Amino acid sequence: STTLAANATSITFNSIPSTFTDLEIRVSARASSAATDALVSVRFNGSTSTIYSSTFLYGNGTSVGSARSSASAEPYSGTVSSANATANTFGTAKFYIPNYGNSQYRLITGMAGAESATTSAATAWAWNSVSAGWFQSTTPVTSVTIGPFPSGSNFVSGSTFYLYGISNT
């Protein structure tokens, strides 16, 4: 796990052992970008090549939408609260990577929510999202980098990140 003591452009979990079957990432974060929510990017093995694709569905109670990217160097995998959300609110995200050590393309699924903790029903909102993506490489996953999307924003101090190894045996 990592808890940020200062703002950071990304965090990386390195040297992930191949002793597990699946990986799960849990995030409680807030981004510094001037918006109410910020997208979260999850990259593998430090790769910034255009080998990611993702489908992203989102809604806030009054509107819904979707986005799709292919051949992307920075895939979006979820959303968290950002600078224009109510002060000190953090969004949450959970990502699952099955069979991360296999020598085949890897799937990543995600669920996330950004919130505004206002007490006024007129200004309360929550962005919720689900996502699925492909890491189009046959190299086993040995590191995971999580960052705000698009690049240029930071995760703020107090954001936390957890990596869990799951064994299906």
C-alpha cells in the first residue's frame, strides 16, 4: 500500500511477484485537476506504447455516457473526485486484473465513483463508472502505474493505493 504525503503525478507498484493468479487494486484518491472529477489511468510494466484499449461507461444520476479508446498510450479505467468537488472528498476505484502472469493479452475491469459531499440536494452528485480494457502485450505484468488522466494533473496528499495478490488455488 501507498499513502501520499505530498502530491504525485502517479504511483507505481514494482517487482510484482508471479506467485498469485490475479491482482486487485483499490484506490481512494483526489486529483488536482480543475474539474469535479478526474479519470484514472492504469498502465502495466511502464509501457507508454499504444497497446491499450478500453470501454468506459459513466453516469451521475441525470446523464449517462460512454467512451471508447483503442491503440491508446494512456487508458482510462475509472474516475475519482477532483479540485472542484467539495473540499476533502475522495473518490474510490477498484480494478481487477485476472491471470496477470500469463503470456497473453490481459483484461482489466474497473468500478469507480467520484463524489461531492455537499448537503444540498441541488448540488449533490456522484460520477459512477464501470470499465473494461485490454493490455495488448504477451509480457507478464510485473509493475502497475496508476495516474490521473490526462497527464498533467496530480493525485493529492492523503490519496491511498493498495495492491492485492489473489491466489485461486
